[in-house]
Amino acid sequence: MELCAPTFIVEEVANALWRAVKLERISEKDAKMALEALGDMKIELHESNWVQASHELNMACKLNLTVYDASYLLLANKTKTSLITADEKLYEKAKQYFKVTYIKEYP
């Protein structure tokens, strides 16, 4: 399986791990190990630009999503792949327009 994501996923994941460390759910060492493991997964990162951001904003407004969520949807569409999400609200809003898989339904 090939994985791809917008480049900001790196900061999103790092921020989630930072929060987990601050809430004492995991150690800083474990957070760093998680980042290293994710780096080893060879996720193909895709840069954005102002034109792409305009498309993301348009989609976010149309589907009442965050621009972040819209960027994942548009990237999946651009790469002709399915977005796999654990966000049920995102799944429900996007499924009629995009190829989206809800993680609980993933084989």
C-alpha cells in the first residue's frame, strides 16, 4: 500500500504527540520513536500552493469542512486514491462526492 498526505501532516502528528506528552499519556521518548517510525513508512508528502489552497477553501465552504480536511480529500482525488478516515463526520459529508473509506469499514 502506498501512502500520501499533505506536508502539514508532519506538524499535525507532531502536535498530537506533543499534546499526548503534555497530558502524560506517553513519554517524550515514545513520541520521538513514533515520529521516527512514521518517517520510516515512506509516506509521499505533497506540497500545496496558493492556487491549491483556493480549491481547498472552496471545497471546505461547499461541504462545511476545515481546509485541512478538504486538502486531504482533494489530494486523494488528485492521486486517484481513497481517503481512509476515522472521522465519521468527514466521511458522511464527503462520501457522495469523493472516494472515502470509513476506517471501521476498512477490510
